[in-house]
Amino acid sequence: MAVVVSCVVPAHQQVDHTARLSGFERALVDGRSFRHVVYKKNAAGSAAPLHIYIEGDGISWRTRYIISSDPTPRNPLMLRLMALDQNASVYVGRPCYLGQVSDAVCDSDDWTYGRFSADVVDSMAQVIRDQSADYPSIVLIGHSGGGALALLLAEQLDKTRAVITVAGNLDVTAWTEHHQYTPLYNSIDPASRPALPAYIRQLHLLGGRDDVIPPSLVNDWLVSQPTAEIWRFDQYTHSCCWDQQWPRVLTWMDSLTPGRAHQRQSLTKARVQ
């Protein structure tokens, strides 16, 4: 009788492998309450903003009623998008993700009902302050639940120059009501917070075929952000196909630093020729 042994590689090891292939440097750093895995890509010079990438919620639940034992995503979109970014960038792991789920301070609440709690936000904010110490400003970039965190972090981080969300969970209450989920009772809802100041530029990318966070769920919140720029792609879903638009998004980010957008266009033209 033949015995077939199935070997499933843990999600955090898959993410580490993806990061190594992209040439990212891995570090385990202390936040306010948690330890965080970060992946770093360094570029020469520090005049431009540091790009901070924040992943979505990953696998918070195995089923609708069973909490996941490890929320780490197996296909991290933000890590792939950071690989397309030539600027200095840091992927900041969320608490208890990326192999840290067994830390004594971790509780399943940290990736379920309290995934956007004050403790989570404060701890990530401390990591970003430390990582951005040598940079004049930062751009916060988040996918899905990472978009909610990007908005909440922007309130705390004085260096924030811009916030970019990709299929972001911008109104958590509307999202839980739409899917008939239990409210995230230990989380902060970005929709309950005051509008970000006008000096923080905002870009929000929406997918017309996104059935996780349909654009209709965030319309009211977007109206409350008068300076927000909105790009909608009718054929895009929650996870596809944002890499196709990332060169355009990077050009938008370059426009935050005088001369950078022109430099990128010149490099692109030189490659084409």
C-alpha cells in the first residue's frame, strides 16, 4: 500500500521565501505591544518619502464560525506590489502575523474583532516611527483591512504625506452589516473618525467587481473626504489586478516629491528606446 504524505509549508515561510526572491531584508522588531516582522527595500538617498506597505486581513477565519489559528495570508498582495517599487520601502507586518502567532501577547482577538484596535494601531505606529527615522516623510499604502489601518495610522504619524488604499475597508461598520458579520467590537472604525487634514493627500483604488468590499460600501465615507482622489476600475476584483496599475500609482507617489515624476518618465522613455 502506498502512503502519500502531504507537506504543507506554513504561510509565513511561503511569505519569507517570496520576500527573499525579491531581495528584501527581513527583520523582527518591537512595536508598542507586539513584535512585528518587517521586510525592507532600501534605495539610495532619503529625500523622497518612505513607502510603507500594509497587508490585508489575511485568513482571519477558517470558516464563517471558526477562527483561524494563523491569519498570515498565503498570497500577500502588498509584498508583490512592493517588489514593483524602486523607492525605499518597508512592509510592516501586522501583530501576530508572519510566524508570530505563538507570541505570549497574541490572542485571536488581535486578528478578528480587535484587528483595528488601539493596541494594534499604536504598536504598528511605533514600528513605522522607528523605520522612518531617516526619512522626511512617509506614504502609507494598505490593501483591504490594511487600508483601514493606513487611515488610522495617518492620524498618529506626523510624517504622513499621503495615504493610498487598494480595495480598502474604509467603513468597517458598513462592511460588517453588508456581510452580516459580528461587529468588530474591539476595533476602531475609520468611518467614525474625523476627516484627515487636507495636507495629507489621499488616493483610493476601487474595484467594480469587488464582492468583498463593494464600492457602494465606501461611497458615504469618500464623500466625507473632500480632498480624496478616487480611481475606479470596473473589471477589477478585491485582489485582481492591481499590479497592472502599480506603475501609474508609483508615478502618482513620485509627484509628491518635485522632480521625481519627471525622473521616472525619463527612465521609462530610456528603457523603451
